[in-house]
Amino acid sequence: MSEKVTFEKLIEKISNESHGVESLKEVKGYLVSNYKKTQQAIEGFLEPEILKEPIRWEDVKDKVWCSDETRNVNKFSFIQGDVLVTSKVLRLGTSEYNQDYDLWIVRSPSCDCVRGKFVRVSPIIEVVDKKSSDFNNFRTALYFSTPNRFPLPKSILDDGKDRMGYYADLLEPFFLKEEDKDDVVVLKSLSANGWHLLNAVSLNLESRANVDEELKFRT
């Protein structure tokens, strides 16, 4: 059995579970077995498996929805798992925009990205090299050794800067207000595999409001 088939079977298990914790242990075992060094895991798993180019409403609307009415009421600027640049994010319980981070990952279900008063997002933290203070957090995210951290590849930004990659810190609640939804730049979207893994590591599979719809976005 090839590595790809093995990994796809693990993703299939995650997609069929009410929570993905047990299957994530198997994903960790698969990664440790096949990619013993951090750089191998980055190149063999993280770069090819997690992200895809931004998903645009105008590109997917005809294959996801059957009528103009449903297409129009579901018109989105971004969807769950998208990587955003925005300066209009609030920390829970505050009224001033947070200036500590520039990159964010969307946590709320895609339907809430369209109709919700608030959209939950999490900060994305850059890891330059093994000397970085956040390297251990990145490595545990990369191998899915801990919940509530999610690995992201360096290809988020094509700025020529040398870095290992990123991870999203999913614990602390941050929000984007309804009136600020359009004031974002979408850099990347999650692949189908990336989306399943995000929901599993978030311990929040119930947030997948419409699985068929989400997968149509990404395939």
C-alpha cells in the first residue's frame, strides 16, 4: 500500500468520526514513521497536503448551488480555513483591534462566514528556524502531537523570506465583526485534507455545518 493511499485512509477515518482525536493519533504515527526529520515532514507532507489557491465564490458557485437564489444568498468573501490578512480583528472582550498578528485562519463554519454577526479567527505565527522560540510549538503542530495547534506551510507568503513555516494557535478566541468581513485579503484556502485535519485538531468537528458543500468548494 502506498503512502498516499495510507494517508487518504486516515483522512477518511477522520471524516467519518464525530471527533477526530483517535485518528489524529494514527496521523501522528504515520508522520513520525514516514518523516522522521522535521524538514522531511515539511517537504513531504505540509507543503503538498494542506493548502490550495484561494477559493473564490465566482469560481465555485455553479458547482455548489443549483439556483441563482441560493448562489446569491451564499455569496462569500472567505470560508472556513481560509488564511487571511486583516487588521480588523478583536480579542474576546475588547473593543480595540488587535495589532499583535497580521495573519489569521478562519475557524467559523463557512455558513457563518456569510451570515454570522461575528466570525471566529485564530492567529498564525511565523517560525523562521529551529532557533525560533516557537519552534517546539511548530513541531508539535506539524506532527499533530497536541490539540489546538495547526501547521501551515511557508508558501502562505511568496515574499522570498526564508522560514520553516507557520502554525495557528487555535486556543485564544479572536473575532472578525460582520462589518469588517470585506476588509480582508485571502491568501490561501485549505485543501479537503487540510480542512478535515483542521476540524479534527480543533476538537470541533460539529462545526462542519455542511460537509458536502465544504468538499465541493475544495475539489
